[in-house]
Amino acid sequence: MPELAGVSFRDPFVIASGIVPNHPELIRQFCHLYGPAGVTTKSFTLNPLDPHPPPTVFKLGDGCYINAIGLSNPGRDGLREINVPCRVIYSIAGSSPEEFGQLASLVPKGHLVELNLSSPNRRGLGESVAPMVREIVREVVGATQNPVLVKLGPWDNVIDLAGRALEAGAKGLTLINTVKGMAIDVYERRPILTYTTGGVSGKCIHHLAVRIVAQVFKEYQADVIGVGGVYSWEDAAELMLAGAKLVGVGTAIIDRGPRVLTQIREGFGKFLDKKGINATELVGAGVR
């Protein structure tokens, strides 16, 4: 049974943030029907946010998307206990250490808190506050007894930011968020997304995620949730071999439906049985 930041999970597969809406009944149904070990909420902010005007999502190619939904959420009032048959990881996003601290204090006890310091899709939030990672983590650690994770993006300074997060008291990291990109309609001569830029996700960022997870794991031996283009059990195993203890599935659910999670879990289980090993033996084994 894998354990991350002192919290046990029944298997390594969780749902990444941004996939399941922040509605308790929908999360409950998802846990009951598809059995993820955990579900990460969409990011909560202090005040409600509406999505950006459409279009907000565009398919770039096979298993590859760009989106700029903009962290739409119901605000702090949505931060309440969600009684479901799987772990809930609460994602929060703020514009300052104080906002993060306020939000963290509202997360129900006994849950992991994931700090979104990496979304490229809302000015003043996400990647905009990543340089304050040390101050933000310290504020949050002082405001909650829940274990704290920090979600970072695929930047050149990600190893340095990861170190600052861990030094400040984070118990783990989520790697990686989407890659900031742009798609232009060659006929209309304008960006396809109303927000202009968006986060690129899916198969096209998978090996970028593998590289960053491996580098951060080798540097710090940190507890990591690996996220990025997981479409198959082989993708999941690759992230684990790079150092991830848990694997987040996201775009594949949008692209192929939630049953892809069952397919990944079953394929992974058969692989472990064939090798005669357990999942924890894979963690970091490809980069030691």
C-alpha cells in the first residue's frame, strides 16, 4: 500500500486536479464507480471565479490538449468535508501567502493540501506566485496541521523551487502542471483560445514530466505525485521508476473517459504480478 506525506493510499492512482468538478456528489460518484485511490479537487480560491469565455479547450493532436479554463471555482464556501470512499486532496490557489494561509485553515482535518503554484491560466495566481514558494509554504504550514504538497510547473528553475518548498516544510510535491503554450487559427489569424495562451497537457508533455520527476527525486528523494500524459500502465510505471510514489491521471480521462483509470490499474497490476514485485519497489528504481 503506497504512502505519501504520511498518508496511505490503496493503490498509486489518483485523479489530477481540474478533472472532477468541485461538487461532493460528483466526486462521490466518481470514487464509487471508478475507484481511484484519491481525487484532487479543482483549485479553490478565496472568492468565486468564473471560467474564461469560450473557447477554453482545444485538441491539438492525438492525446494532446490546450486549455485555459481559468481556475473557475465556488470560492472558500466550497471548502468543506467531502465524505467519499477515496482520499480527497484539496487544491488551493491564492495571490499571496496570507490568502494561501486563510484557505489552508479551512481545509478539513485529515486531508492532504495541494498548493497550486503553477497554473498558467489566471493572472495573479498559479505560476505568478511561484517565486514566493518559501513564504507561501511557511504560511500554510503555520495555518494547518494537514500535510502540504506543492504543485510546480515545468520550468528551468523547478529543482530550485522544489528545494525551497521542501525546506519551508512541504511534505511532498506534485510534478508537473501543464506547459504554457499557444495555438493560432491560421485561417482566422488569431489565437484559438479566448485567453490567448493556455496549458498544454497530455501525451505531448509526458516525457518532460518523467525528466523533471527524475531530476527532483535524485536531488531530494522527495515524496512525489507524478502527473503528465499518463494514458497507459506503462506511462504510470515510467513515472514511478523516475521517482513518483503516486501517479495522477488527468487528460486521459477527458480524452477516453474515466474507465481508462480501470484499464491502467488492471494493466499495472498484471505487470506487478508478472514481475513478482510490489509498486513501492518501482519508486526511483530507474534513476538510482
